Amino acid sequence: MDNGAGSYRRFLAGDDEGLLEIICGYRTGLILYLNSFVQNIHTAEELTEDTFSELAIKCPKFGEKSSFKTWLYAIGRNVTAKYLRKHPNSVIVPLESQECIADEENIESNYIKSEQKRMVHKAMHSLRSEYRQVLYLSFFEGFSNEEAAVIMKKSKRQIETLLYNAKKALRSELERSGFEYEE
């Protein structure tokens, strides 16, 4: 979705619908990405709101050196970093207290899938923060290594190394918890 840049230009020109399109298009992904930092979905939602508020109030210049999504996620990362500096002892909500919503179609199959997702989610939360971030950006958000490097303020080579080590750590953590891979 590269209409974010067009929507942002329209917003800057005075069309408030442009900002609404950005919020609708990027809200969920940004919440999940910021949750990888704070490990609290409610705090991640507030930080996402702060990110969109920064867009609306400060109207930063989008230089189009990267995709709009990459630029927006970098702003969200900076907002979160500022929050974490102000709140170094933030309370982390344990993963076990978060509920998974089941689908009604095939209960057994959905239960197995949700259990696997829960195990992966739990294993990811036991990894180092940088590992969680790079895995989330690469696999859940579909960012390229170059885009992830811009967001995380690292070189492409550092991202490749982080991604390799993060996958290795995740695999090890999943095997330790008894995760079985499906072919």
C-alpha cells in the first residue's frame, strides 16, 4: 500500500480524509510492531495514537527516500523510544493473560493453529528486543532488509545478521518448548 504517501500529501494540503486513510491503513500493523517493544497491547495502542498525533500536529516532511510505511514505522519507533526513556520501569503484561479468539468453523483445527500461534508468540516474547523487532518487521509486516534497516537504524548487513540469529534463537526457543513443525 503505497497510497500512504499520496494520502499524506492530501492531508498536508488540507484534506483530513488523507489522515483518516493513513490511520485506517496502518493502525493495526503499527500497533503490533510497537507492541514488540513494550509488550503491552494497550500501551502500544497509545503509542500508535501518539505517532498519528505527531503526523497530524507536527506534519513532518516526508522526503520519499523510503516507502511511506517505512517512514511511518520509523516515527513510531522514535515515539516508542522516547516513551521507554521516560518510563524505564514499565509494567509488562504476561502473554498468558492475553486471550486468543477462536474461529467457529473447525474447532479442533483452529485450536491447534491458535496453540501453535500462541507458542510462537510466547517464544518471540522471550527473545531479545532486537530479535523480536527484526522478525516482526521481516515476516509479519513484509519489510525488506533495507527497509527494516532504516526503521531500526542499522545497516543492511546488521539486519541480515540479526535476522539469521533471531531465526536461530526462535527455532531453539520453539524446540525447547516442544513445538512440532508441520510439513
